Amino acid sequence: MLIGVLHGPNFNVLERRDPALYGGLSLHELEARIRGWGEELGCDVLCRQTNSEGEYIEWCQELGESGDGLIVNPGAWSHYSYAIRDALELARGPVVEVHLSDVDNREEWRRRSVLMEIAAHRVVGKGPEGYREALEFLVRR
Ligand code: DQA
């Protein structure tokens, strides 16, 4: 079982973002944890990050086709990118939307997700553990 984990803009500097919201981990550390949980659950995990929306869309298309499930945290794009939503709609397997912070209880503009309706599952505000929940959901499916 192959699961793609796709991070969007500003995750390359995750360790510099507000630790009260994002936990203070680097992307490298976060991805190492995710890969470790993947191993425990017996699945292959492919992690990628980009600040370019076009590249993100291409990965959604590619891994949506070749993978068995996707975990996406497109950062701020989650709140307005219909192009990413359209790309994710093509995915063969289920899509899980994850946010480290509790976006549903932050600024008004973060409460809106254009991915919500196409996601099979959504995890917000659980920090890195949210990715474990997402992996467990996909493995169970
Ligand atoms: C985020 C929440 C988004 O609103 C924000 O733009 C991010 C991170 C999260 O994981 O909590 O970049 O997706």
C-alpha cells in the first residue's frame, strides 16, 4: 500500500513558524515521524513538499493515480484553491485533509476549506499525531 503525503507552502520552514500553532518541529522531523508510523502500519509513505501550486497539482494527479491514498496539508491553499480540489477529485483512493493547527477555530478565512467536501476524512488541530490518525484511517479503508 502506497500513501502520498503532500505538504504545501511554508512547510519547508515549519520550525520557524509559531510553535504554539505548529509545534516547532521541522518538516524533516515531521516526515520522519510520519514515515515511522507508516512502517508500524505496514505501508509505504512518500512525502513531498513544494511552495509551487502547479507542482503540487501535478503531484496530486500523479500520486492520486499511482497511490492508494493521499494525505494532504496544502497549507493556505486549502482555503481557496479550486485547482487543487479539482486535481484531488481525480484521485483513485481516498483523500485525507490534515491541518496541524485547529483551523476551525482560528481566523474566519481559515475556517473555510474548499477540500472538505471531497475529503474522505479530515483531521485538524491534533498536531503531528493528526497524521497518524490519517494513516490509520487510510489503512483501515
Ligand atoms: C495549516 C493551516 C493553514 O491555515 C496555514 O495556512 C498553514 C498550515 C496547518 O497545518 O495548520 O500553512 O495548514
